[in-house]
Amino acid sequence: MLSTGLPQGAVPKLERPGPLRERVYEALLELITTRALQPGQHLVESELAGHLGVSRQPVREALQRLNTDGWVDLRPAQGAFVHEPTEAEADQLLSVRTLLEAEAARLAAYSDAPGGGIEELLELCDRGEQAVRDDAVDLAVAANAEFHAKIMELAGNAVLAELAEQVGRRVRWYYTPVARQRGKQSWIEHRELIDVIAEGDGPRAAEMMRAHTEHTRRTYRERARAKNA
């Protein structure tokens, strides 16, 4: 175990060439969104630089950008800390996610050629269900993200997809701690949704997606309140 609390093997290797500060930013953001770096965790520049095999300067620049983007809190005389989301922040973002995902499901049901997409969704369900059986949370979270991204792709609305991409990483951040709790039920809901999309029932698909994403929002809220009780 590294002194920052990162498990061995969790630190991604930085690919070169390319702007190093951008690579460091992406590496740290991935560690935050997967919760390898936990909310509230102290981020020490020298330690992170050593783990990533870079100097402190690109780490400092990355932390400043992460602070601007709301992923890290820079505290005077204390240093950098992974942001701890408030219940209101999570609730607001997951509410917006519900609106975007419901519309995506409605449009996906009206897709002219959903056949291949349906097969891909079913394959993702297989992967997600296997990850749940194996208690492989990271794989389940990744499959869940791919599932929702595929529905967004089937929706065929570039503006909607861009908006969803903007919140996608934060959704993953919030979903990770409840992935095990949502577990099998989440994938049952996914399969039910696939059936409705395949039938071309747009209003029903939107209704089911809204209920599905609301389940996640409520689960996150209940977990946060229990943790703070």
C-alpha cells in the first residue's frame, strides 16, 4: 500500500508523447473518479509525482486544474484534497442525468436501425451481470457506463450526447460507491429497458429510464445520509 492510500497497480502509466500536464491531469482524474483516491484524501505533490514518475510541476498544474473543475479542493496552508461532494451537489447532478438519460432512451426507441445496438446492449448486460456475480465492482461500473453511453449513441442526438459526456465522469464518481448495493437489480432494469427500446416504445422507454436513474439517485442519497448519521 502506498502512503497516499493507493493500492499497488492502481496508478496508471503515463503515455508519451503528448502534453505531460494533460496526461497527469487525466491520470489523477481517473484515480479520483474510480475512487482509488477517496473523497477527502490529502494529495501530496511529491508523492503523486513519485508514483507517476514525473516532476512536481505538472502535478501542481494538474491539481490547480482539478481544483478549477471541482474535483480537488486547495486549502491555504493545508494543501490539496479530493473534493467531498455534498448531498445537494450529488442530488442536482443526478437529477440532470435523469433528464438526459430519459430523453436518450426515448430517442433510442425511435432509432431507424436499433438491431445491432440492441445486440451490443445485451452483450453489455452479460458483462455487467458477470461482474456482479464476481463482485468485480470496477468492471460493473465500467459496463454500466458503456451501457448508458450506447443508449446515448443510439439516440443519435449530438447535442444531447455532448451534454451527457460533460456529466458522465461525475455520474461514474457517484455511482461507484453504490454499485455493489444496486448490483443485480440494476441489470434487471437494464434488460427490461432493452426490451422496451427494441419494441420502439419511446414514451415507455423514457419512463423506465427515468425510474432506473432515480433508483440510483435515491440509493446514493440514502447511503450518504446513513454514512453521516
